[in-house]
Amino acid sequence: VQLQASGGGLVQAGGSLRLSCAASGGTVSRYVMGWFRQAPGKEREFVSAISWSGGSTHYADSVKGRFTISRDNAKNTAYLQMNTLKPEDTAVYYCAADADNLPVRHLRSQLMYDYWGQGTQVTVSS
């Protein structure tokens, strides 16, 4: 399975972006999908995860209420809608997939994921 993240860009504080994570080479419809981010000089951190059905989601406290994760299994794609962006959201955003389909609340660690996309840059100006 290959994951391709896209949708990043430059946006002003308070703006919105929608990231996409398209899978190819196999279906991720039964996989948990997650988003992580890595800011310059910092470690990669968990952002959000969604169960295979979309019925269960989990967010980092820093993005709760501003970001929404979703998926379209028919399109083999996951999304991250980011609203009310802040300069501290600036990072490279990565999507990932967990083939073991663990409960999303257990998937805050990048070690739990099996497949990774290449990352897309999000820059929020103040």
C-alpha cells in the first residue's frame, strides 16, 4: 500500500485547509487511518485517527474542535479538514495506516502504523 498526502499550502492564521491521503496498491478500507505532523526541530506528533468505518475518531488536544478527520472508503482516501489554523500548526503533515485495526485511542504512537505517506507542508502565517 502506498499513501499520497496532498493539500498542504500557505494560509493565513484563521484560515482553512483540507488535506487528502490517497491510497494505492491496495485497499485501506479496513485500516485505521491517522495523521501526524512534524514541525521544524520537533518530533513527529499525533494529530488524529479514524477507524475503518469512520465511526470512531480521536484527536490530539491541540487540534480538538478545529480539525476534523474523515474518510471515503469508496475512494480509498482519508481527509483532514483543518479550520481556524494557527501559526503553531505549521508542520509537515503525514498520513499513515494501521493494518491491525486497533482502537483509535491506542494509535497515538507512530510505531503502531504500518504504512506512511511522504508528507505535505502546511505553513500558517500570522
